[in-house]
Amino acid sequence: MDTFKEEDIKLAEEAERYHELIANRCTHLPDGTVMVTGELDSALYLERLLKTVKKIKNSNGRVSHLMEIRVGARVARLTRLGNELALACKLYPECFHVGIGSEETPRYANHKFHPYLDVALQTIAEAEAVVNDAVAFKHQEALHEAINGLATAIRTRCNTQRIRTEVKNYKRNAESKLRRALRYLLSLFNKRSRLLVLRVDLYVREEGKAWSYSTEADEAFDKFAADLSSSEIVPDVVGWMSAREDGVERGRHYHVLAVVDGHKHHAGANLARMLGEYWVNDCVGSDKIGSYFNCFALVKKYKHLGIGMIHFSDAKKLLGLYYATRYLCKDEVQLIATGERPRNFRRGQEDKNYVRQGAPRMKDDGLSLARQVLLGQLRPIKARDKAKKI
């Protein structure tokens, strides 16, 4: 039996982290050029801040201590968490403000963040001027009080019943989505032992950011999803799933995983390119507004990316598919896509009329390894939830 090691798990996680960097923080030109955008700074800021907030929420101690260095002179000694908060305050204006003076507004206005980020950004917005002034003018006691007060406020607000319930709901919904998505993939393997997995990220260019939130943009993706399901974009599609996300700079975008019959097709890069070009030309209508990223550009460097031909007996490929699916269902999305249509995760319907061809499989349906890899890392369902259909 093909198995994987701890190193394979790390490589699969690394592949998805790199994919997120390229997919969410860069812009992709028609000639295939990838360029870093202003989204990078904001996204990295939010990523670090979320980690800091979690540590503050679960800590009790102060993040600054006043130390007397000589008679009448004291200095604020910040802990690692204190330094992380001070840095968050320092970077906040440039990452999240636009305009100057009376015209200055928060860049994140009208966005909905992960609950912890929502708390942190509001609290930092209230405190960053005092913290930054204390640092700039070396007011040690003022810095000590401000940074401890900021940590206490974040900790208190994150531990309210409302925020705790919101975070719990996010995690529960993400786990439920992931479980259903993985079972959906298993149903596809039950009919075909080889699946060709395509991944493509669909965007609206920053210049069309406002349009990305319009009804027309929703309809453009509706067309893409319908035509993908009916194999009008690429042939022999047996399944698909997508995640809709928001970006501070780039606006709304979609991550798509499409599954093609692996017994009929063997090369996926051109098929994925066809998906991206169909989005740009047939759904959005112009490469001046629409763009895409073909994830096959990453396969030479990251072989654990959950892409390309996957056989149900290949544990390492299945592991990559697990992390690719988890990426689509993650609960810690920085910005939550909102609007009239609440469905941020979508997938195709299982073809229950399909009859598997070929000789019967040995050892029941032959999916024991696939189940182990795809479902084995999920948390067990609590006893009170067992009766629920998932």
C-alpha cells in the first residue's frame, strides 16, 4: 500500500501556502506574467495579526512591563506579543488607510472580516495613534499603559459570548463543508479510478473591483458554473467545486477545482487554460476586466499541490487533493464574501445514474486508502451529531 510520511504532509501544506500567496496576492496578466500587488502587504498584515490575536486571546499576562533602569527613569519592556501589537499599530495606517487628512478613510470599509480580525482592527483603530505617538516621542509609561490596554481590550472583546459563538460557527460550518466536499470526491472515485484534477483562480482586475460586487459579476460566474457542469467549457467534466472570496484591493474572486474523467484525458494544463480563457472572454467579456491564474504553473515546483492525474491508490496525490479541498473550505478566510447571494462555496451534483464500467474491484469498492487519506484527518463527529445527514 502506498503511504505518505510527515514530510509529505509538510510539503502539501507548503504547496497550499505558496498557492495562496500567488493566487490571492498577485495579479495575473494575459501573457502569463505574475506581478505582486498592493494586496500583498495588507494580506500579510492580516495573516500576522490573526495569529497575534489568537495568542492574546489565550493568554493572561501583560505584554509590557515597566522596568526601572535608574532612579527616576523607567522603560517599557515589551514581550514578544507586545512587540507584535506595536508593529501592528505602526503598520496599520499604511496598510489600511487611503486618502490624506479629512479625506482619509479605512481601506477595509464595507468588508466583513473573520471575527477575530474584525475585533482587532476596530480596537487597533482606536488605539494606534496613542501607541505610535508614545513610540515616536519615547514616552515609556504612556507606551506601557497603551499597549497593555490594547491587549486587554482585544482579549476581552474576543472572549465575549458573541465572538466565541461566531468563531465556533465558522469552524463548524467549515468542517461540515469539508466533510461533504471530501465525500463528494470519494463518490467520483467510486465511479472512476483515475480523476484529472484542474485548478484555476478567476479574478476581476483591480480596475474593475467595483464591478466584481455587481449582479452582472454574479451572473458571469453563474454562467461559468453552469457551462462547466454541462462540459461546455472542457469535455467530460465529472465534478467541480468553487470558493468565493473577497480581497482588500482586488475585490471578489473565485477559486475553482474541476474534475475531468481521467480515463479519457491525461494532460490538464491546457484544459485549465481553457477554463480561465472562457471566464475572461465568454463570461466577463474582456481581459481588461477579467483575469485568471492557471495553477498548473506551480506543479514543477510543488508536486503535492492536489492537481493533475490522481489515482485512488496514490496516497501522496490524494494527500495533495485533501489539502486543496481544505483550502477551498477553510474557516479562517480573512475577508468574508457578503452580498445578496450567501453561497460562498458551491459544488456540482453527483451523477447517480452513472454505472461504473470494467471488472469489479477487489476488496469491496477499492476506496479504503482514499477514505483513509481524505477522511482520516477529520475530527470525529460528536455523538449528538451522528444522526445528522452529512
